[in-house]
Amino acid sequence: MPLSFFRAHRAAVASCILYAPLALAQPIDKLRETYEFLVSYRATHGGALYRSTVGSLRNVVLPLSFYDSEQYWGDYVCKLPKVNCAVSDYYDPQDYSIKPAPGPGALLQTERVNVHNGTNIYDAATWQIAVVLGEAVNKFGNFLDSDAYALAANQNAALSQTHVVRNVVLGTRAVTAGNLYRYNGHTVTDPNAAYSFRMTAETWLADDPLKDTRYASLIGVSQLPRNDPAYQPGRVTWSDWKPVTGDNAWAYLVGPLQAAYIHFVVSQGGKYVPFEEQAVKNALGVLPTFAAMQGRLGAVYYAPTGTLQNEMNEPVNPHYVSVENNLSLYAGLKILQRTLQAQLAAQKTLARESKQEIARALGCIHTMISGGVLPDHRETRGLLAFFKDFAWHDGAFVQGGFADDPTIPGDWLPVLEPKAVDVNTWGIAALGSAQIEAWHGFGAAFRAWANLKAWGAYGNGSTLLGVGYSDADGNGQSADGKFRNGVLSAEWTAGAIVMVRNMLKYYRSVARESEHAVDAREYERVLQEDERQMLLGIQELRFDRYTAGALDGKPHGYSSLIVESAEPIRAAPYLYASKRYRIPFGWYANPLPSTSSSAWIVLLADNYDPFGYGGRPN
């Protein structure tokens, strides 16, 4: 048995009590097997990991976002009605790139190249938490016989890499270049302060998963540079260069800081995450940039200038605000705040300069959350004021809007359609039910969830199974209360379960003598059943159950599309979605084994709330 099975016993009793599954929760089966997917190689064992072969990250083990196959794309996606995967790639000598000629085939090639080669930094952040949690709480080992925190910390190192190819800055950071990647008018030239791109890949030239397969004839290519083996038919230039606030909040705040807490506090029995830890350094490095992106109304803008929209070559409006991104950032800032406060209180070895840096960071965080004067002398109302006064509309959070856009009348123009599931589930979890109720009256959180179920829940008859992505998914409830089954999301259902647990904690705290006691007990009854049903429903997206099951939209012959590796382990990953579906926010969901979905399952099983410091509900 690997040594890693025996690590992290020092705080075993306390951690098991703290993160034990709720007494009324439906048990999650095959958790060890799900964890094994997260800590095994994709190429040889059907897992989520790869070992880098290039640059300063050579031999470093890192996660990918999905497990796909040539058959999934070639025999399924490319044979769907009205789908034409044929694409013509060409070499562009102006920027030394290989890119697809415009057309439907180009979009499909970009999608599958991203899915096959890419790591979404949000996915990696959830992976970090789950990898360390599984060892610390569940005592799971891993195929690599590696210390779980050392494995998770590889991602912190990867995010710090920047290199230059033909005078083009590559790597992971979106540094300002002229008018490209200006942060709310600010210039950021230090890579350690710039946002990371939301998707990263090992190499600049990435393989189409159809390359060198029986489907390769779908890929046409014009003349390539001679005498350069890097340029090959079926290989294109990585094209996803989108630095996004929400993904960066997870990548630099939520994921690494929660993983560090589990390691240093839960496993080792300490009282703080050391100030010198790379996760803390990375977080402090990008904090001023988050502040630079904050506007007068308190909202933090979605992306710096020049960032392209999903599936479009048009740039994002620099005044656009994603409410979910702001909620993720709020949760991350609170986690960083508590992390720094714990250091001041308990780390006796802090140098004077370190204490001063912490004090400056805490001041910045306080202003970003509660309002005041930002480090660059601009005023902001703060995130809390934005959530209360602008982001909440008609009993729920809107998906986004435009703040202080000089081309639009008024300070704030909300985007009301389509409605988004995650902004409401994550919103209640990030802010906490108590805060929602304080702002909008008793029962506001419960009513928001009840309304969401009416347009966004997925189920079978009267049985709730989970949620999808929006009010355009074909989900929700009919007039007689029966659930529709458009598309089921594992990741977003997990977020809904975390929200339900937050509400349960709050409504259980309502005193018996309170005027709201009767309503609170009824809310508790409904929420307990919702949690139980969704914990059952989400397990329908575990790979083995999905393959044997009959969820609507499952590809015909699915077991032949996602082929097990030559040396299979007992992996039981969770799929991203119940079917292939174009999410109205600009990307495709696919029924593929997903790193983020599988990571969320570990969090659910251990009752770990990623939005709260140390996994405790806000």
C-alpha cells in the first residue's frame, strides 16, 4: 500500500468530524474510484493527469479538464444531423500560426482541440481542493504515490510560467501589450500580477484529436513550413486566450488557498497557512489587478480589453459584468482575508515587511468588499453594495449586465435573459443565506431556489434529479409540478447541493420561539428532500451508471465512444453533462468524463463548501 495512504493522520479525528457527510445526505457510492480518476494519468490509466514534456514544467504532473476520445468526435459529433466537421487549416506566416479557415468546421475543430488539450483554470482549482481533501479526510492514496498537496501545488507553479516564442509572450498570463489586455484602463506588465488565461495547454501547437486517426481525412491543410517537424497536418495553434475574472478568482484564491488550508490546518494540525506559501504569493500578486478591474458601482469587470467572446471573433465589452464572476471573487477575497488574518494572529515568524504587506492587502480587500477608496485612488461602492442594489432583480440574481458604460444610458443595464442557474446557487452559497435574508426578508433564499426549480431544475416526474444551466435548457416544471428533463449538469447540480446545505444550516438556526419558526421547519423539510434527491440524481452521471442507464440524450452506442484505457484503474469519473448541448452562454456541454464534475463529488461527499473559509458554509 502506498505511503500516501498513511499521511495526514495527525488531525484525522477532528477533520472527519468537521467534514463528515451530513447525517441525512444520500451516500455517494464509489468515491474512492472517483478520486482515482483525479490522480491518475489520462494516457495510460484513463484519468485526468498528464506529465508535461516541455519547458520549465518538464516532468511536472498537471490536470486536464476532460477525458475524450477520437471516437466521440468522429463517430458521434461529426455524424450528428446538420454537422460538418470538415475543416481546412492553413499556415499564416505573419504570426507563424496554423489556423482553420472560417466556417462551421473551424468552430468544431476549435472545440475539440480545447477539450482534448486544455486545462480550464477553474477546473484545476476544484481539482486542487478535491485532491488534498481526499487524502486528508478520506485517507485515499494515489497511483503516483505522491503527496497530495505536492501534486495539487503543481498547478500553482504552472500558473506562474511565462515564456517567449518568436518575441510573443506566451505561457499563462495576459500581460498588457498596447491596447490589448488593459485592465479597466490600467496597464499590467508584470506577469505575476496579470490575469491567467482561462484555458491553458501544454504546447502552442496542439493536436486535433482526429489527427492520425481514421477520421483524419476530415482535416485538410495547405502547405506547411518545411524543415520544422512541429508543424504537422492535424496540428493547430492554440487559440483560447481569454483572461476572465471568475476563472482567475478560483485559480488564485479559492482553489489554492482552500487546498493549502486543508494541508496545513486539517492534515498537519496547524493554525494557519504560512505566508511564504506559493499559493499566498500568487494570490497577493494578482490582488491589485482584481482591484484595478473594480468599477464605481462595486462590480468587477468580466475581462480586460481585447478579450474575445465565446465562439466569436468580437471582443467582450470592457464594461460587461458577470455576476457569477463577482460572487466567485467575493468568496475568494473572503478566503484570502481569513487566511491573512490567521497569519497575523498565529505566525510568529512574520517579518515586519510581511506584516506590512498583509496589512495593505487586508485594506484592499476591505475596500473591494465594503467600499471606499481603492489603491489607485478611485472610489467604489464595494461588492456587497453591488450585489444588494444592482445584481438582485425580481427575487433572484441576474446573470450580468453593463456597468458605467458611456454608450448606455444609466449606471447599470442588467441582462435579464437567459437566466443563469449558477449565479443563484453560487450566489446564495457565497454570500450566505443569512445575508440574503437580511437584505431581502425572511425566506428570500428559499423563494429564490423555489423559483429556480420552476425554470431550471431537471427531474423525472415529481422527482428532482438536479439542475441544468439556464432557463433555455428545456428544464423546469410544468403547470402540474412535474419536472422536465432537458439537460442535467453534474457540476452545477453540485453547486445547487452546496447552496441547499447552506440554507439548511441557516433555517435550522431559527429559534423555536421565532415568528418564522413554522416556515423555517417547512423549508428545512423541503430542502432535506431536495438534497437527498439531487445526491441520488447526480450519481446518474457517474460514468459506469450513465453508460448502463438511459438518460435522455445519451449518444447511441456510448460505451464504444469513450473507450477505457489499456491499463484501466478503478476510475469512476463524473460526466460534465447528460448530453451534448450548446449552453446559451457560449460553449458546448458534452457527456464526457470531467475533472471539475468529479472534483465536486469529492467535495460533496466530505461536506466541504468551497465558498467558505476552511470549507465551512458562509
